Amino acid sequence: MEPWSVAIFGVMGAAIAEFAVWFRFRRTPKADLPEWFTSVRYWIASVFAIFLGGLFAWAGLEGKDVSVFVVIQVGASTPLILQQLADGGALSLSAGTSN
């Protein structure tokens, strides 16, 4: 997979994750939207998270023989990880269970 395509599919994955947030408000009247949803700061952070999805996918997967779906998943995980960190949550990086 070409480096530019890894970045593009990573951005697509991150955009899908962000779209899930936006989709939740699809039928909400503008007057009832949360204040944060209409703030410039929120939209800048969303665009930045989408950009980081492409960057993380490119940095982690460029040059590797992986499927498009793996690249999209890496991109999609980026905004979710950022949200977890912003909420003060810790990330568990263990691959298995501990006893």
C-alpha cells in the first residue's frame, strides 16, 4: 500500500469515528444542540483528530502489508483514544488478560 493511501484511509477511518458523534444529532433542532457541538473549538478539535487518524495510520502502518480495513480501524481508533485520554481515562495496552 502506498504511503499516501495509508494516510487517506486512516483519515477516512477517523472521519467515520467522528461522524458517529455527529450522526447522533442528525434530527436534533439547532436550538437543542449541545453548546459544545456548535463551538469553533469543537470543530477544530474534530478536524485535528481526523488529521491525526491519518498521521497515526501512516506512521504505524506505512510500508507494511496490511489490508485497507486495518488501516481504517487504526484511523478510527485515533479519535476514540484521544477522547479516552481527554476524559482522564487510562489506556490498557495489554493484549491478554491478567490473573
